[in-house]
Amino acid sequence: MDKKYVHMYCGTGGGKSSAAIGRGIKSACAGKTVFVVQFLKGKAGMELDFLKRLEPEIKVFNFDKFQEQFSELNEDEKQEEIMHIRNGLNFAKKVLVTSECDVLILDEILGLPQKGIIAVEDMIPLIEAVGDGVELIMTGISRCKELWPYVDEVTEVLTDYRADTDQLS
């Protein structure tokens, strides 16, 4: 791949992170360097443990301090966690600017605006930092339609095809 490529997996359905990780595994099998940065998931859980077993082919970064997911934290813990999340965002931007990897997966980044951690517009410079030959994959429940003009492909995963998707904006 000679040009940059940006893909979003969004929606209320399951499998968005799994699809992104699957693309990462496929890229790693082709000899590409893959980084995964997880947001809002906490440090607990078997998913993170499994992903860590894929190292060094796929490097996993989680800047969360707490074991629990963001939604389970009290207000003081959430404020502290927001600082860690912003560190993760700065790391992701540095990785893109320096082209440290071929594929960067930002797992659950699309949930950050919904939680009031960053604005959707704050993600545009991140997308614009993607260099030639780099693939950026973003996942999350929120559709972040404001980003669609900046990405190459959007995969929307819904729990019910008849669902009112306007509520995801």
C-alpha cells in the first residue's frame, strides 16, 4: 500500500474491535508492523491478555490506569483517567507523525467524543497525520459522521438493521 488508508468500524453491533484486530493480524502476517492502542476498556479482561500474547508482531498499548472500564469509574477516577487517555492520544499522534508502524488501530477512540473527553473535531488532525503507506483503523459505538469526509471507508455494525441510527450521531 503506497497511500494512506483510514477505516472506521462504528455502530451498536458487536465485532468492531474483533474486525479491526483481524485486519491487524492479517497485516502482521504480511510482515507489517501493527500497533493497537485501546481506550475506555480498562486494564482488566481476557481480551487485553490475549492481545498481549500476539506481541511482538502486534504491539498493544493501553494507557488506562484503572482495572475497570471508564463507564464504571467514579467522577474523580474518570478525571484522572482522562489524563491517561490524553497521553494515549498524544502517543497515537506521535506514532503517526513518525510512521512508527504500518497499521495503527485506535480501539474505541470513537467513544471519546460521546463521553465528552475530546471533540470529534479534535480527531481530524490525528487522521491528517496519517502518512503514506500507513493504515489507520478506528473503532467505537459512535458514528462520528463529521469524520466521514476524512476517511476512506466506514463499516457500520448494527444490532438491529431496523434500528434508528440517528441516535448514534
